[in-house]
Amino acid sequence: MRLRYSLFALFTLTISLFSSACLYAQKASEQQISELNTTNMNITDASITYQNTTDQLVFRMIVEGTAGETKPEPAGQLNGAPVLGYVFPTTLNPSSVGFGKTEGILALAITSHPDFDDTPLWDENGDHNYDNDGRCFHTHWVVLIKDDRLNGRLSVKEFKEEDQSVVLPPTNPGMPIYLDSPGFPVNFHDNSLTVVVPSQRISNKKTFSFDGVAAYMEVSTEDNQPMLGVYKVFKVLSKDLSLPYSVEQK
């Protein structure tokens, strides 16, 4: 619990420390986006398969290049910190993974962000330090909403810290956004990435629709920007985010 709230305290403190860095962050963002827009982020296929014998769902993406090889460079501060993600938007209700009743698109996001660690319960790089794994690709559940302030037109849904009605899964990292850190391992092999999710962790849902997205996101401590927003979409598999793909049953 202490780790969760110390992470949120870091987010709040940086609002006053880095509010003057907006222009620098904008220039850094443009450079990051240009360098990260590679074949490694060009999704060519995505699938989710339910395996009856193990009662698990296998989330899989294929890219043109090498999956997971591209990672963002640190900004050196929280304001403008880059977040690179392979994302599965779904038609699952946010409550199926432990969020309270809320509107938005529930998505499984596989992300890398070297400036901070938001998975205090998990040690992704296996060095027995739970606070230094942000650069390693790791999994999040997020609730996405439309946000016309950004080029990517999406952001992670926020709430006021004092709002006691908000319910988050117990594995959330303690930030005032609809974000969870479920700890599902990510496997990369050549041009594919795979995440295995026990169906129990999504309320035993086995049939739903989804899409595949590769995107560049950023953290912001500015009052007029979302805390975590989508600034550039590299690829939407369906082209229109219509979530047309269905879970395959095996």
C-alpha cells in the first residue's frame, strides 16, 4: 500500500516542479514519435483465443518487424514521459476486471515507459527490485475515453482523488485514473507478442469483441492535459476502431 501512494505522491509533486517544461516536452514528443514509428509497431494481425483445456485466453499480436524491440527513450521527468503501447481495446465491461461501474472502452495495454514504474507488486525484470521495471513491457487494464484535445483522440479516464465512489481493482498502482497493473507476463518471439489471461481474471468472460492498436502515449502534469493520453496512433488494425474481431474458441 505504501508503494502505491508514494507513486501517486510523485505524480502530484511533479505538477509544480515541471509545469514550465511544456515546450521542451512538445519537441521531445515529436522526436520520440518519429523514432518510434517503425515496422516494430506496425500491427499486421491480432487474435484472442480461448483455450478450453486450460481455461485461459491467449492475447496475440503480430507486427511487421520485431515485436517488443522498440522502446521509448526516457524524458528524464514525469511531465512528457513517453509510454509506448500495444493495445487490445475490447467490448468487455470495465467491471469484469474489477473496476466499478463506469463508461469507457476497457483495453489490455502492453506498455513500456522508462521514466517511472507503475507495477509495484511485480518484478518484471527479475532483479528483486520492484521499483525499476517501467522500461520492461508489462500489462495494464485501462479504461479509455474519447479526448479531442489530443491527436490520438483518446485518454485514460480520470477521477478526482477525493471521489470515494470510485472502485479500482486491488492491484491498481494508486493513481487517480482507471488503470490496473494485473501482472500478466508478456512473451515476445520474433514478430509476435503473447499475453495469457486466465478467464477467472475477467469474470469468466469467453466471448467478446476486440481490436488491435499500436500507439504512443504521454504522461502530463499540466492542468489542461490528461494525466495519460494518446498522442499518436501508429496503427489501428480495423482502421476505424470498430472492434470487429471475435474471440476464437478452442
